[in-house]
Amino acid sequence: MKLTYKHTLYASYLGYITQAIVNNLAPLLFIIFQKEFDISIERIGLLISLNFGIQIITDLIAARYIDKIGYRISAVAAHIFCTIGLIGMGTLPFLFQDGYIGLLIAIIINAIGGGLIEVLISPIVESLPGDEKASAMSLLHSFYCWGHVAVVLCSTLYFLIIGTDNWMYLPMIWAVIPLFNTFLFAKVPLRKLVEDHEKIPLRGLLTKSIFWIFFFLMISAGASEQAMSQWASFFAENGLGVSKTMGDLLGPGTFAFLMGLSRVFYGVKGSKIDLKKALTISGLLCVTSYIIAVFSPIPLISLIGCGLCGLSVGIMWPGVFSLSSKYLKGGGTSMFALLALAGDIGCSAGPGLVGFASDGVLKRGLLFAIIFPIMMIIGVLILTKKKN
């Protein structure tokens, strides 16, 4: 069977599903980790920050070397790391006297794979033949959301049938997806995003002030999204007192579903939408969603705030990627790697700030996270003013 660019696109979709698994499976297990290994909220917050911190380092290295190594070797390596990391999540904590050490090692391995996927998949899809790049990018990123939804639904079903006592087998089951995609990326056709003679040099990219606006916007996008996403399950169960099943379905489950819907909507209608206006509205809606989640005295309304946050952040990450491609033609893989680096800085800073600012009261930490969508609004205003 001859593989075509359609198969490359399918592999890219599975790549983002893989990233959703490595980023969002562990948060569903935070309560289990806390009880089984006696881990505090602050140490759980460190797991989140470590995940995205390692992704930041991976992005930084990839920005310099990914073009020399090549897309294929890098994509295969990324999925191997994710496979090993997921298997390690279910095995390594039981090989150490302090199970937390095993979790740290598994998170690090997963983060390397996740960081490489974030750097690689967007430029791979951007390089494929076809128009409507912004719509294609948003549709691609929607598969991260559908992967998140699948993680929540399937994991919830697993806990209902198998029980939380057997949680350690769940990451190993999820490891099948990156394992399969390892072989797919070894065979699918790939193209260069930008030819060498058209590429903006890395140093030249760093001297452009407009690039730093996009860098700032990506930090805001990552932080706005993950500050809620990483803590939604813990917040629902521990902060609102609902059951794990209902908390996961109505918290991170609804968050991911509505985030996916917004990305699919933009993927279909993207050519008719002013992206800068859409990002501004998203920022305002995100602020509103955090306020609802934090201040509502009714748990169900707070969970609706969590879900609304998913709707609001949906187009932030792919939207900034698309705008940067339009404003900085020739940015190439280095630009995507540096923007992924910025996004991961936000992904680390957002949940990390929530954890450290909570002081045992998670709502207090979530209130601090409002600063990130406000940063998004300010960044878009600066971008609009600069263009004018």
C-alpha cells in the first residue's frame, strides 16, 4: 500500500492525540497519586511544571537542530519517548521507595516526546499541499482536544469497570497509540516547510519585534489553557466535592469537548473570521469563565465555568500559530519551535502559578490565572496597533 499526504495528515492527527494523552492523563490521576504516594498539592504542581519545563528545554534545542536532524527521525523519536514514558508512568513509581521519584522520571520522558511533537506536527501540516492554512491548523489542533476528551471518557470508563486500584495499567493501554504512530511516521511522505534559501535565519527572527509579540501571545495562550485544564479534575473533586466520575466528565471532559468544538468551527469557517477580533473575544470570555468557576457558590455552575474556559481558549494556540505564519513568511521550523517554546512556558507558568498561589485553597490559585487571558487581550491590541 502506497502512503500519501493524507496518511501524513492522519499521522499528524494521531500525533496531537498522543500529546493530549501525555499532557492530560496524569492530571486525572492526581487524586490517586496524592492518596497512594502521599503527595502534597505543591508537589503535584511541580509535576505539571516539570512536564512543561522539560518541553520548554526540548523546544529550545529543537529550534536549533530539528532541520538538521530531519522531520522523520525526530517524529519517530518523539513517539518512542511517549510510549516509554506512558509505560513508565504505570511501572516506575513501584520501583522506588519514594513513588514520587518514579513519577518524575516518567513525566520527564513523556515531556521530551510531547515537546518534540509540539515542535514538529504544526510545520509538517503547514508544509502539506493545499490552501486555507489557518483552517487546516485549527482543525489539526482540534485533535488535541478530541484526544483530551477520549482520555477523560475512556479513563473514566476504565475506572468504573476496572477500579481506581488498578490505575497503573491505564497508562500502558494508552501507550498503544504512540507505539502505532511510531511506525506510521516511519513511512509517510514528508515535505520541507520552507526551502533553505527562503528561510529567515534564527538570529534574524529574534531581531524582529513582531516575533516577540507572537512569543508573548503564545505564553498567554498556553497559560490560559493549561491553568484550567491541568487543575480541572482536582478542582472538581477536591474543591467542589463532586464524585470523580462527575468531576472528570463535567470538568476536564467538558473543557476539552468545547475547546475541540471551537477549533473545528474555526477550521470550517476560518476564512470568514477576523482572527484578531476572535482572539480578543476569546480573552474576554476566558476571564469571564475563570470568574464563574472561582466565585460561583453552586458546584454545577463552577463546572460550567470550567467548560466555558475550554470554549474560550480553543482558537488561541492555533490562532497565534496561523497569524505568525501570515506575518512572518519564511519563519520555518525554527519559528514554530520558538513559538512552541513560548506556549510551553505558558503551559508551565499557568498551572504552576495556580499551584503555588493556592496555599491549600485551589480557588485562590485559579483567581490568579485571570492575568493570562488579560495578557492575550493586551497582546492582540499591541499587534493591531503595530500593523496600523
